[in-house]
Amino acid sequence: MPKKILQLAKLTRPRLHNAVARERLFALLDEAREHKPAICVVGPPGAGKTTLVASWLDARGIKGIWYQVDPGDSDLATFFYYLGQAAKPFTRKGQRPLPLLTPEYLSDIDGFSRRFFREVFSRLPEGATLVLDNYQEVSADQGFHRLVAQAVDEVPAGMTLIAVSRRDPPDCYARLIANENVAFVEWEDLKLTLAEAEAIAGERGISDLTLVRLVHARADGWAAGVTLMLERTQGIQTLSANASETHQAIFDYFTAQILGQVTAEVRGVLTATAWLPSVSMTVAAALTGSANVESIFEDLYRRHLFVHRRAGEPPTYQYHALFRQFLQAQARRELDDQALDTLKVKAARLLEQTNALESAIELYCKGASWHDAVRLIVACAPQLGRVNTKGH
């Protein structure tokens, strides 16, 4: 029976093929494992989170449980059942099975959870890990997260609980973070270095370093973007020749991972604001008519969906370049030419009102509002002339 359980994808560590060893991140994980009971690996889809953790475990020979979280785990009885199944291979002869969350325990779920996790960790070998992959699949408001956060207190010295997620930890982790009991590997860490991109290219038989540098720059270190572009080209010439095919592969990825999973309101906000070089909440609200832009962008940022936040009060946001190109292409598919030009001109007027004049001129031109473009160029000419004079 245990062998059949281990075949469940939910309880199986991913099998890797020719994964590049990211030693700089392995060192981060080694350091975190030595000093913290929990690690959060957080980044956007395709950032290489799962591959990183699985390849690190393989490289270090670390045993333990790999658990694929899914929405069904919001039902706590289901979660504890499958976690108990995952622990079966570590159950020694004569040990009783881990308990099920049956009705008599419902009056004290927190106590049941603490005892359950304590027992799970007692059965794992020294230095083991419990990995919760796709941690974001359970909604942030569910009790599941509170129980996992409490379980960090039960992690024995030398063991580690690792959450692999597309979004930042829920608010119930605040105490753990404040007490410095959680280490983070985040998006800026996960971005591929040029050397790592070159190593990935080498595994695919690509030795054109000029090509790799260009691909790395376009993807801004995003692992899936680098991989998708490298898979469809063998040199600079084919990168240009296959540009449409390459972009389509990346666009299909964004559609499946992001656009296909958001509401119509969020979709409309995304495709409208993609024409802005950076997104202020005032301009976004005026452009889209949505009263929810602040919560939408904050949620996108916390879920690491290719939206970067710039400090300020209020903050502004900026899309990853490839994601912005995708959203603009999506807007072209969804709107006719007249509606699209109207959107661009509306965005340009809002930018003009915020004194982002160069961006406004560019959008007036893209929206074929030549009168507005000329008007603004003429109005800016004296200022541009003074800049040029000083430059000479």
C-alpha cells in the first residue's frame, strides 16, 4: 500500500533532468537551513522555485517529505490525511498510524495540529525537510496557513519546513518573520545571472554567448522566459527570424498562468494600464474606471505576477517588459482599432496631466492623435531647446 501512495504526484518530489546547479542559491539555502526552522521560496511563475529546491535536496542528499499543496487542502481533514500518508514511509515498525482529523478533535484543531506535526517530525530522519510546494494554492484567508505557521514552532533543530510559493506569506506569518524564524529566497535572488543563463544554454548545446546575453537581458533573468526563447532559437539570426513564434510561446505561458485565472475586471485593468510606462493609482483609476485598482495591483505584486512595486506614497507599479508586451498584444486582440486608439489617447492625456510629457507624446502618436502630439511637442520645444543647449 505505501508504494502506491508514493506514486501520487501530490506526494512525489519532482524528477529533474539536467537541471543546472545554482550554487549561489544552494549556499543561501544551506545558510538558511543551518539557522532557521522555516524557509519561504517566493517568486513568479516560471522563476525556477521548484527546480531550485528539488535540485538542492538532490545535491545535498536531503531526505524528507515533498507535498504538493492544492485547493483541496483548505479542507483540513484532507490535508492531515494526505500528510499522514506522506509520512508513512518513515513510520517505524510498531508505531501507530498518524491520527485522522475526526469530529472529536474539531473543538481544538490547533492542539491537534501541533501534536500531529510534532509526531511527523519525530518520524523523519535527522536533517530532513518538509516541503510544501505550490503553497499559494490555498487561499490566504484559510486556517490551513495559521496551522502551518504554528507548525514552525514544532520543527526540531536540524530540520526545515520549506514553503514554495508564488505569493508572499499570509499575515499569520508576521510573528515568525518578526522573530526572524523564517528565511526568504525571493524574486531578486531567483533571477538567473548571466552565468546561469549561459549554463542553461550550454545544456541545450547553444554556445553563442551574444545570443545568450540578449535573451538574458530580454527576459530580465526570468528562467521560463530564458528557457522558452532558447528552445526556439540556435543563434542571433534565428532569434530574429523566430521572433513571432518565440513571443507566442511566452504569450501562451502568460495566458495559461495569469490571464486565464483572473476576473474580467482585473483583465481589463491589466490590458488598459499596460500602455503606461509606470502605473500610478490615480492614473490607473481614471483610465480604467475601476475603484479597486489599489487592491488589484497590491494583490498582483504580492502574488509576484510580473508586477514590480516602486517605493513612494502612494506606490507606483511597473510591469515586467515581456508581460507588458503580452498585455499590449492582448489589448490589440480584444479591441478594434478605434477603441484601442481611444484608450491610448485617454492614457496620453492622463500622462500629460501628470507632466509625463515624453510618454504622453509617444502615446498620442501611437493613438494617431497627431494634433495633440504636435501641440505638446511645440509646447515642449523651448524646454527641449534649453536642454540641448546645455548639452552642447
